[in-house]
Amino acid sequence: MRKRLPVESEYLASVLTELRRKNVDPLLKKRKNLDKDEDLVKRREHLNQCLLLLDETGELESGIRRWVQQWDCVDTLLPELVSLAKIPSTEYRNFCLAVHERLLRLIELDWSADRDKKMLEAAERQLRAAQDAINALSEDQRRSITIAMLGSIPFDGDDWTQQTVKILVGMAKITGSGPYRANEPSKRGPKRERSHVALRELARDLWRIARNHKGDLKVWSADGASAAGTLVEALRLLKPILPRGLVPNVLSVTTLRRALKPDRNCAK
């Protein structure tokens, strides 16, 4: 049987070049020219991502530089990922763009850091209590408070009642705790750390991106505990550019199957 070669077609190379021209090159222009870009909304989204990468100087240029470096790193791995997922050439562009956007959301996060007890306490007590209080309000009450607060919320048109949820989700990822559920009863005894939330989300999203673009990424059990398959190969391929601690050395088949369970199409 002939060994499958990595996808390195001229067309794929042209697709990556075109995506870079539209998503990266405008950020490298001088500021006075930025407002002349055709896709102003996308440029603003990318600039917001760049703000997360500012170094100690606080200069936007440093954030842009690190954002571009991450884009370059993804570009070098995309041909192999396209090959793993068996993406047809008609789907190259949309698949590559979807992978770029998903991985750029993980910039500069670190899941190897020690969990902070005070952060956990804030997430489990004050913030959860606040969200439970919001959930107890009627729709009219929420609307009234939203109208009253709109003038002081720095999110255009965003419902302020959802901000606490977003904070809880973010803190769950940082601390490795489970995602927030409304009115979740507290349990006595030692709490089991659920540190694979972000990994499951990434695995599920990569699987869906491949399926949505006429490809596939599979997972199966190698020895009853550890996982194998093209989804595992994809995660290991991306591991060097992912946050530290996100992808373990040995991937659990249980963790990955739970990630794909809502879709019920995971290879057994």
C-alpha cells in the first residue's frame, strides 16, 4: 500500500496565502491606513485578540507581532492537519480559516498553572450566588435592570446579565473547575477536579470543523484507557502551539469520547 503523503498542493499554498493577505497583512499596515480596510469588523476582532498579547510595554505593536507569530505557527501545521482530516480541496479555505479562528482563541492561556484557592472560592461562592440571584429574576425585571445599566456597560448592545456567566466560564477554564450550572447544589466532601473541560471543547470543535468541511477525525481505544486515532494525532500535532498543560502526554479515550458524546458519532 502506498504511504499517504502530506497535503502540500499549490492550491492549498495559495489558499493560505490568500487568508494571510486578508487576515494578517491589514494588521501590519500603519495605523493611519487601517480604517481604509474593506473588512473593518474582522480587523477590529483581530485587534481585540492582539490586545490580549500585549507585553510589559503595553504597545499594540507587540500584541500584533505575537498574534502574527501564532498565525504563522498554525500555517506550518495546516497542511498536515488537512491530510489527517482528509479535507477535499473544495473545502480548504473554509477549513483552514475555521481552524485558525479556533486556535487563535487559545492564545496565551496556560493550563499548567497551579489552581488558586481564592479564585476557586470567588467562582464557587460570590459569582455563582450572583448569577443565581439574576436567574431568579423575571424577564421583565432583567430587562429593566439591563436598560438601567446600559450606560455603564462597555459592551455594545450586550446584555449585562450574561457577563457573569462569561466570567464564570472563563474562571472555570483557568481553575480547571467544572462549568457553571444554574442553581447547582453544593456537595460536601472533597471536590473532584475537572481539568479537561478546555481539552474536551477543543477536541469537539476540531472534530466538528473537520466534519463540517467534508472530512473526519476519529478516535478509538488503543489499550482500553489511552486513546488513538486521527483526532489524537491532530491534538499531538497542534500541541507545540497550544497552551502549556492543555494536551497531556497520554490522552484518555474516556475524555475524548465524552467530548464527542453529544454528537454520538465518535468511532468506537
